[in-house]
Amino acid sequence: MFNYPKKTHFRRVLPKNKIYAHTKASKALQTRFVDQVVKITWLCKLAPETLNVPASKTVQEIEIFEIQLKQADIHGDILRAIDCTIRHPIAYILRFQNQVRYTMPSKRPNEADSNKWVLGEYFSTDWQAFVAPTDDLPIALNIGALYEQLLRAHLSIPARPDESLTDQVTRITALQQKQREADQLESRLHKAKQFNRKVELNQQLRSLKSEVEALYKA
């Protein structure tokens, strides 16, 4: 997505067993790592000492991780385990063969305990043919502002005028939930046998689709 400056390059392999140990990973999670992940590389550190940009109160550093995959899919529990291991926000570069996908979660410090972080939704681009990035990092006054711009770059729906990042993420999260509900309702509608039940489900589906459309609007 971005051409990270050489000073930010870290390029260290993150051993899976460190993640297992930190998260007390279950056998099922370890199996997912083995089945889906080839290698995790800590690619870059975006920090005051590597960018000459000050930290903010909430974000001191941003990490860039590259994950080589064995298949064009990754279970959400794998990313959550990594995010629980590393306290700073992480932007992921997912690689499978000659394709790439960019993923980043909303992540903020816990108000009750600043040493802990609250994970929100993960936002991803579509899979695309890998092309070496040429775009420079966005200009930002501090690491927190840079985090906001990086996360916005992963959001598929643009911000409304003067919409804060928090409000934009909340809106997209609600939209995704409503879309999932609509998809489930549509499946139930197709399976329904009774006419009255079909009418009832169809009314609910129209209402949900109206809510989705309203959330999409800029």
C-alpha cells in the first residue's frame, strides 16, 4: 500500500511459538497457524526514532507485519492473537503467491488500563496482484494522526464531511453487521415455505436494506 522509508525497515521474523506462549494458544489455534501461515515478518516500525515524527498520547508506534500464507485466507483468530501479543497498532500485508491483501484493525488503548488495547473490526482491501508500492506515507503531525490516515486507507467506504475516524469506523462496523443480518435473512426467505412467513421476512429484509443504504450514504 505504501513505500515505507528505509529507516523504518525492521525485517525480523516473528516466531509462532512466541505468539503461542504469550496468548496461551489452544491446540486449535496452533493448528490454524500451522495450516495457514508460512511466515510472519515484522517488516517495519513507524516510530518517532524512525520517522522523526513525535508520538501522540494514544499511539506511540505503528508496526507493519507481512504474513506469507499457504492459502488465500486467514482465520481472524490468527490476527487477533498477533494483535494481543503486540501492544501497538499493526497494519498487515497478507501475501499469497503473487497476490496481496492489506488488513488493519481499529485498535485503541483501554480507558481503564492504558497497558491494554481494545480491538475492533478488521478492515481489508480485496485480493489484488502484487505491485511494488510507490506511494509515500501520508504526511502527519504525529504518530496518532498517521495511524488515523493508515486506517482510513483500509476503509472501503469514504468518510462523510467532517466525520471523525471513530464515527466512520462505528458507521462501517454497523453497516457490516446490518449487511450480515440482511444476508442471513435473505437465506431464510429463500427457505421459507409459508406465504405469510415469506411476506413477514420480506418486510424485514426491505427494512434492513434501507438501513444499509442509509449507512452507505456519504
